[in-house]
Amino acid sequence: MTAGYKVSLTGLMVAMSMAATACSSTNPAAPSALPTIAAAAPFELSGRVVGAGGAGLAGVEITLSKGDEERRGVTDEDGRFRVTGLDAGDWTATLNCKGYEERAFQVVMNGNLTINFDLIPQ
């Protein structure tokens, strides 16, 4: 029974090897290339900022910082925002809007992320 297991495993390994070779020769984004592409791709933080009653807030300044890096964004008329170019890791999101308390949140980027923030009136 052990010999049959070894033959099956060897056959499986040969089949997998042939499939990987065929894939990499015909597909420029073969699995062997994906880790390099994924590691180089920056992430995106998007979402909505709301005030009292859940209404979207326009013109909220959003600053994301990590060490010496900084990215900025501003909410649109519905309170929606999108900040791109974020590397993986821990970022601090600071939100500023006239008439509201400044808020700061820790955000861990390990892929694209959607978060809704709420601001408290002063």
C-alpha cells in the first residue's frame, strides 16, 4: 500500500510540475510572478465621514501618516473619500473639519480598506 501511495504522489507532483510550466509559459501573470506584483502594489483607503444624524460631511481634510510618509484627501459633497498610495503597515488617520472635534484613528493597511468615520460637533 505504501508503494501505491508513493506512485500517486509522484504522479501528482509530475502533473503539478507540468501544469505550472504550461501556465508560466503562456500566462505573463503566472503564479510565480504574483508575489512580486502584490508586494509592489500600494493600497487604498476609502469610505465616508458623517456627522450628527449620519449626514455625510463635505470638505473634511483627511491626513494619513506613517513615519515620514503622508497622504492627504478631502471628502466630497456626500462625505466620501479615497486616499491611494498607502503601503502596508500602521497608519494614523487624522480628520479635521471646521465645527467638529479633530479625530485620530489607527488604521492597519494590509490590503484595500473601506472605513466609515464619524465626527463629533464641537
